[in-house]
Amino acid sequence: MYAPERQQEILRLARDSGRVDVVSLAEEFQVTAETIRRDLKALDRAGLVRRVHGGAIPAGRLDFEPDLAERETTAADEKDRIARAALAEVPADGTMIVDAGSTAGRLAGVLTPELSLTVVTHSLPVAARLADHPGIQLHLVGGRVRHRTRAAVDAWALRAYAEIRADVLFLAANGFSAEHGLTTPDLAEAAVKRAATAAARRVVLLADSSKHGQEHFARFGGLDDVDLLITDTGLDPQDAAAIEAGGTEVVRA
């Protein structure tokens, strides 16, 4: 099969399933992963797909949102490093909000038993991880639960965040950039993220480098709303410097 034929078939698969990944495509077409990456790069340059971590999605799919199980296995090592680095930002005997997201969920999993603090979250997975923590007073924000993210949204959640003031928010995003700010595919989820941001004195964004430059349907803030970005070493140092020039501190874990 010639490259143009393979690329046309890759495009069809991406449009049919909403996403393609390098490993599966390499197996299907019996070529190397590097060949598939070149194909995806060519399709991306043509404006037909958008490259994402490990694969690509069809161009224009700003509403594409992988489910929680898929996000848990994507960039797992990077997310673990980000979560461990975020421990330095956890307030001693203070209050914090933990957003819904796979990286934020990892932070909940590494909080040490001797910590004593108040945690507020609208994420069911985060709440489940912290429910038995001996030193945490856990407050679970209610609302309609989105199946894809297991996060509470809508009016109940917005009212709850309007009534509190926390020391720090550990925020998640599906995409971030200096140009487009912080984005996520769902408007209701974006509204809750915006409310949580307003409820915290300090905002720490936990986002792996594959999300840099990605743009999704619902914008919920700018990088100027973020005090600290904790990401991984995959973020180009020049991009990190540009973000810091805008006033946001960057840690590459």
C-alpha cells in the first residue's frame, strides 16, 4: 500500500471511531510506528486530523472527550510525576479543592496519611480515593454526574463553590495554551471549573505536556488565572518560558 492510500484509510478510521492511535495503526498496516507518525504528521499539515498524545483525532472534533478509563492510561508515568510534584503545593492544615481529572485523581492517591486538611471535590473518583483517609475532612459537591468524567455539574455544584473559599485549587484541563487559555469539551464542566477557580486563593494547574496547544469547545479561563502550572519535561523549554513570561510559574516534573 502506498503512503497516500494508507493515509486515506487512516483518515477514514479516525472519522469513524473519533480517534486513532499509533500502535494500533502500525499493527493494522504492518508498518513501523515511525511510519504512522509521518502519516499523521502529513494529515495534520493538511488540516485533516489533529495530533494528540499517542495518536490523532479528526480535525474539527473540538468536542472529542476520551472516557475516564482511557485517560487514566494515557501518559501515566508523566501524570504520576506531576502528582508527586504537586504534593509540595498541598497546604498544611488548610483547605483545598481537587478538580475532576485523571491527573488530579492521582494527586488524591498520593496524599500521605499524616496530612490533616479539608478537601472539597466534585469528582466521584477523587472522593472515593479520599473517603478513608484518616486526616482529611472530605466535602463532596453534588449535582448531575457526567458519566464520561464521573464529575458533578450544573446548578448544585455551582452554588456549592460560590459558598466557599479554599487555600488552593488543583485544576485540570483538556487543553491549555497562551493563545486559547484553558479548555474542555463540555460547557457544564467548564462552568464548574470556572466556579472552582473563583473559590480558591491560589490555582495550580496539573496538566501533562500533550495537552499543551490543544483546543476544545468550552473555554473556562486563561493561563493568567493560573498561579502555577505543573507539567512534565515533554513541554518544550521555550513554551515553558513563554508561559512564565505571561506571569504563570512553570514546574516541569
